[in-house]
Amino acid sequence: MLKLYYAPGTVALASHITLAESGADYTTERLDFKTNQQNSPEYLAINPKGRVPSLVTDHGTLTETPAMLVYIAQSFPKAKLAPFDDAYTFAQMQSFNSYLCSTVHINHAHKMRGYRWATDESSYADMKRKIPQTMAACFALIERDMLRGPWVMGETYTICDPYLFTLTGWLEGDGVDIATLPKVADHRKRMMDRPAVQKALAEVNG
Amino acid sequence: MLKLYYAPGTVALASHITLAESGADYTTERLDFKTNQQNSPEYLAINPKGRVPSLVTDHGTLTETPAMLVYIAQSFPKAKLAPFDDAYTFAQMQSFNSYLCSTVHINHAHKMRGYRWATDESSYADMKRKIPQTMAACFALIERDMLRGPWVMGETYTICDPYLFTLTGWLEGDGVDIATLPKVADHRKRMMDRPAVQKALAEVNG
């Protein structure tokens, strides 16, 4: 049995959808960020980083989205969510997810989490002002060079897709009009039609 | 044949060492960051992100360190640089590398690359002042919870080790005294004794 710790509106949605796609038996537990539950002693004992998601497995607890997505895919091979026997295609998939993790998500985080990297209110405001520009630049690259269509890796749905879907959900709040990104917009629409996406969203919002 | 594009002092060293460890046939090409060669039309045709490292393979070009490290390990299995047949251990390894990529490296990048996320000189100065604190916090977590010793994953050397080694090389410049981190300091010393590390460093510095 797998257990996912998540909070609404966070990157945990990518793992949540992937669990739903995989056919795994899983449960979820919601953390309340408003009461800073992610930094409670109980949760820090599960994930000392004080972040979501965390995935509790029979072997121990995993953190970091790119690692968790591959773990779920590798543990439930019948769902065919990643190309493990093709080193180059697997690397392209990982490269996409690593870009989302270390560039796109990081840019987004500068809107609300400037305190991680600076101390002055004026710096936080400066960072916040730049979000529409940095997020638009990332998604222009994704639209032009990275998203093959209809899925990220082309004809085959992989663990890149729920990850991209999760981050495209932030575009409106980050001041980027998804209508300027036709391939990304089409991807988002296709994802919304998938039963696993609907199931995960219902669990988060229900 | 593999070809690595790198610049001295960058995260490309992790892939460089891993190539040397793997037994691969490889060549390297140095980019001159002082003349902004990473943003030249020639290099942007290889890597539209304008960053290093890039790894040119017979199949195409890969970017993003965590993906490249796994690709090298998977392509040269005799070197046994990653546990592909154990999903949980593989995920722990990936989780470590993802933390280096999306948290530790990102913190470090705020010293010289504040323009990625802000616009005002005062914000850059503010970010720069926080580097010793954010890097010390990351490495305290690595020392306490993540680096098992003697290697990152315990008794077995993996692709986590050259990645950690590359980032520990930034500590002094980031205002963190490695002597306060005995396990990290021991790891750095052990890495320096490896022929592959010496070979890669000689190629970068030679």
C-alpha cells in the first residue's frame, strides 16, 4: 500500500494522478498549509524537508517528484508509464521532468516563496513582478521545442504528462495566457478527459 | 561516441566524472562563459536552453544533469553506477540527485544569477547575502539525513557521488566551512582519491 501526503494546489498533484493511472492501491492524506502543518513535528518525522509530496511505501518514504513518478511507473509496469528498456528515451523523459522541477517550478516558487532566497520585502516584490515573464519564457520553450504532441513524448502517454498538467494549472495565476500556447492548451484539455485525472482532482477537491 | 559540452566550475563536472567512471569513449568541448559562448547561435542549436552540460549521443542531445547521469549509467552497465533493478533504491538515488538539482544548485545559483528571478540590483545583493545561510542549511540536511557514508548510498558508489562532489566544491566560495560537515568532508577526500575524478579534473584544468 502506498500513501501520498499532499496539499491542494501543489506539485503533489503530479504524483496523485500518476498513482491513479498506475492501478496502485493508495491512500492520501491532506496537509493544511494554512496552519503550517508541513512543518509540524509529526510531518517533519516523515519528511524532514517540510515539503509535499511525500510517498510512504513498504520500504520507506520517498520525496522529490521526479523520483516518485519513476518509482510509481517502475512499480506498476503494466500501466506502461515510462520506457525503462530504452535508455535514450528514458533519459529524454527524465530530462523533461528535471526541467519542470528545477527551472519551471522554481520560477513559479519565486511568487510566494521569495523568503527561501532573500530577506527584504522589496526583493519579494521584485521577484513577484518577474513571474509572468519567466513563466512565459519557460512555456514558450516547452511549446516550441519540448512538447511533441499529443503527449509530451509523442504518441505515448508517460509520467511527463501529469507533471506538465500540474504546472500548466499554475499559468493563469502566474499571469500567462494559455491561449498563446496552442499545444500546451490542447495537452491540458486532453488531460482533463482522462479518468485518472478526474479521479485525482475529485479526491483533492472533494 | 559521446561528446560533453562543459564549462569549468559548473555542474558539468558531475557528468564529466561519470563519463570517466563509466568506461565510455568520450570527448569534451569547453565553452567560454566570459564571452557568453553558451548563448551563441552555434551552441543554442545544440542546447536551446543556453546552459551546460549538454551530452551529444548517437541518438541526439541530452540536457539536465540528473537525466544525463542515469543515461551514462544505463548505457555502461558494467560500471555499476546505478541500481536499475531495485525500484526503491533507484528512487532514493534519484531523490538525492533531484534535491541537489532543484534545491542545492538553485540556492547556489542565487549568488551570481539573481537576474533569472529578479530585476533590481538591490534584490541581487539581498540574494547574495543569503547564500551562506541557505547552502549551510542544505548541507546540514545532507550531513544529518542523506549522506549514508562512505558513499551517498552507503557501501556502493553511484552517480550520486560525483554530483555531490561537484556541489561540495562550491561550499568554500559560498561561505560554508566544510570542516563543520565531517561526513561531507570525508566524502570529498575519498572522491579526490578516485582515478576518474583525477582524470576529469585534469581534463578541465589542463
